[in-house]
Amino acid sequence: MTTAKTSLIVIVSLVIGAILGYIINSQTVAKYNAINATCTTLTVAVDNNMLTPQQVRELGQLTKQKLADSSTAKIFQINQEQIQAASSDSNCSQYMVGMSE
């Protein structure tokens, strides 16, 4: 194999790898980071008596109304089975329930 062919294979592989990396990141890591940051913020707000645990679900509902069907809102939506299983003691779960209603 010539140096030109080897270089071309390496460049094509890097481009394909970059595209796959971007897709995987946008579908998994970015979603996890958004959920983690939001849940941490909610927990801090509840711990510092800025929100009551009951207001967290309502905040999720209001946020859903504001964001409508944006990609950010879709990150927090859960299915009916997950809504039923959501812990009433978890701020994050209740926020996601509110975002899914």
C-alpha cells in the first residue's frame, strides 16, 4: 500500500470517527449532562428552601409549557411506566414527571 493510500485511509477514518463521536455525544453524554445539571440545581433549591418538593413537579410542568417540543424538553420526557415508577421523594424524578405531563 502506498503512502498516499495510507494517508487517505487515515483521513477518512478520522472523519468517520469524528462524525460518529459527535452523534454519540449528542445522544448520550450531552443528555446526561443536561439532566445532571438540572437535577443538581433543583436539589440545591429545595435544600435551601427556595422551592418546596411539591413545587418541583409544577416547575417541570411550567418549563414544559415554555420549552414546548424543543429538543431540550424531550431530554426530560419519560414514558407512562416510568412516570408510575417515579419516586415521590426524588426532586429529579418529580421534575421529569412534570416535564412529561
